[in-house]
Amino acid sequence: MGARLDYLKRALLRLWRGIRQLSGDDAYERYLAHCAARHADATRLSRREFFLRQEQQKWGGIKRCC
């Protein structure tokens, strides 16, 4: 019974991680991991600064088809 419970826990955790990745909820954590791996000496954005930058990239500028 313990092995089944462990398998279920791992499956639910993988599902939860997938949902967070698809929704973009883990974007800040992925940003921090990227910075640690590629830009160790760079200053990191705070969670608020990161969110504001993402919003500006998404909604800033002209967004239309014609």
C-alpha cells in the first residue's frame, strides 16, 4: 500500500508542476533558476519587478492585426 501511495504522490506532484508550467505560475522560479545557471554574478529582479516587466512585455506597445 505504501508504494502505491508514493506513486500517487509523485504523479500528483508531476501533474501540479505541469499545470503551473502551462499557466506560467512558475515563471519567476524558472527565471531564478536560469539566472543561477547562466548569470551567476547578475543582480536578480524581485518578484514584483519580474511581474511588472512581464506585464509590460505582454501588454506594452501596439497589439493589433492591421
